[in-house]
Amino acid sequence: MAARKVTEPKKPATKKTPNKKSATQAQVAQPKTAPAIRKATEPLKIGLFVGREWSWPPAFLEEVNRRDEGVIAEYMKVGGSRMNEAVNYRVIVDRISHEVPYYRSFLKNAALQGVKVVNDPFMWTSDDKFFGASVVDRLGVVSPKTVVLPNKDYVPGIVPTESLRNLTYPIDWDGLVEYVGGFPLVLKDAHGGGWKEVYICHSMEELWHHYNHCGLLTMIIQEFIKWDNYARCMCLGQEEIHVMKYDPSQRKYHAEHDFSPALYDRLVKDSLTIVDAFGYDMNTAEFAIRDGIPYAIDFMNPAPDMDVNSLGKVHFDWMVAHMADMTIKLAKSKKATRDRYYWGKLAKETEK
Ligand SMILES: Nc1ncnc2c1ncn2[C@@H]1O[C@H](COP(=O)(O)OP(=O)(O)O)[C@@H](O)[C@H]1O
Ligand SMILES: [Mg+2]
């Protein structure tokens, strides 16, 4: 039998007809037009959220306002926020949303409206010391070896035999401790800050003792770096790095540093890598230096210490002047926190 030649019926050319969807469908598909973020009125505004700190905020506001650049800075006031409400600020500097969660929600909405939020509330929400160590390690910054541990305790309602079936038990303590180089090691809160829940452990007994008291926290153990020098770098706008010598035992900065030019360059380069990766515009990156190699210890500090008493006058003045430079520059730019996110691109489309 001769093979039958099967010819595909020609598809009718798809005609671009006007949308014949039902009214309801059309309503669903129609993107909501976002409110205008701000009219092109001057002056541009920088808003400030602060906690108890007293020295830096007024100095910063005064510095911005006295420059007469068409940009003004002021404390913000909020109290109950409507969805998609317009935010009449070009830049917001956030120093406290880690302790006032309502501010964090407000700032996420502000980011959606096109505001440049310093620091990015989305990154801040998701940063932790274990993820951070893995990221920087990938990017060529030297990190102490780090392990994240299963939690010690759980919220009520967790039934270990049913709720924790994905956990292996017991924990391979010997193997994990060996990975970080044995004792001493550092046990610390993966989400911590301000030296809370940081323990140097010299034995398994000490490690277990502190771990057993860590409750609901997610803890990491980390290789202890016996440093011979220590640096803290203030990183502004993902481009400016102010390298400082720091004394962790006193929690004080030195006015001068004694780093070799090669080490200095390395600290700048590593700090830039870090802020580029995490998108922080106001951050300190802390490095323990051993045999000339900087180990990134604590590099996600989105509300870095700016107190005149710990910084000293020289660094404090630098911080005030350069925070003013950066925020004025950002206010005049088109930069927006949402530019880093897919939802941000979609939101921007609705404003065209
Ligand atoms: N891996 C480490 N090796 C040596 N010292 C460390 C290490 N991790 C932390 N430290 C010391 O503990 C201090 C507090 O730890 P850090 O990670 O900065 O916690 P926090 O975020 O609470 O400031 C550091 O400034 C450093 O002096
Ligand atoms: Mg620290």
C-alpha cells in the first residue's frame, strides 16, 4: 500500500484581534497602576529611622541639611501603613528595623514603591552567618571553616518523633568539630549581632554546655582564628571602603592603622566583594588577620556602630561626612532597592 502522504492542515494565521476576554478576565489581567512615588518636586528627601543612638543621627541630619544640595534629611514618622502607599522619600536610612519589625514591613513596601532603602530590608531579613560564610568562600574571600548546627530546642507543638524526621541523630560532634579545626572553636548565633551568644569553647563539654543553653537559636561553630591584627572596614555605597584597625577586646577603633599596603589593598578588595554580593550600602566588614591573611569574621552588619565613643572623633567625622555624601548621591540618582529583584522589575513596569 502506497504510503499516504499526510499533509498538515495549514493553521490559520493567528490574527491579532482585540482582546475578547470577558470583562472579569480583563480585570484580572490588568496590572494595577502604582501610585506615583513622588512628584518631581524639590527638595529630594532622605528619611531616617533610628533607635537609641544619640551621636550620629543629629550630626548626619545637620550635615546633609547644611550642604544646600537640594536634598533634605529628617527623621521619619510612620504609624500604620496602607498597602502600596506612596512614600515621599527618595532614600531611607534604616538603623533600627532589626528591633522594630513594623519598620521592616514598612520599608519593604517603600522599596516596592521605588525608594532606595539603606540597607536593603530583603537582604537584611535573610542574612545569616552560615549563608554569609558560604557566599564569601565561593567568591574568594577567606572564611574560617563554618558549620551550622541543628537547633537545640523547638517551639511548642513540635513532636520530635513526628516533626523532626528529616534530622539525623545523634549529631556527629567529633566530625563537625574536626572540620572546623578542633578546639578552641567559636560557637555563635547565626543571626546574632552585638556579641550576644558568642562563646569560645575549649572542650566538647564546654561546647555542649553552651549549645544546651541556646534554646531556639540557630547556632554555628566556627574555626577560631588566633589573630595577630584585626581590621574593621566601613563600606559605604558599595564603593567606598574606610579601613580601620580595631581592637575587639576593647571594642574600640584605633585612629591609625599599621597594615602593609598589600594587606590594605586586600582588605579593600575583599570588602568590595562582600558588599557587592550582599547589596549593603552601609556595612562594616570585620577581618581577623593571621599571618597576613584576612579572615572574614563578621561582615553583615547592616546597622553598624556609628557611636562617637567607640569610633573616636576621626572616624566619626568621616562617617558623618561620607554618609551625607553617599545618601545625597543616591537621592539624586535613579537607584532603587527593587532593582535587584524580579518583583521590583514587574512593579516598575506598571509605572510606565
Ligand atoms: N572565628 C573567629 N575567630 C576568632 N575570633 C572570633 C571568631 N568569631 C568571632 N570572634 C570574636 O568574637 C567577636 C564577636 O563575634 P561576631 O561574629 O562579630 O559576632 P557579632 O555579630 O555578635 O558581633 C568578634 O569581634 C571576634 O573578636
Ligand atoms: Mg561583630
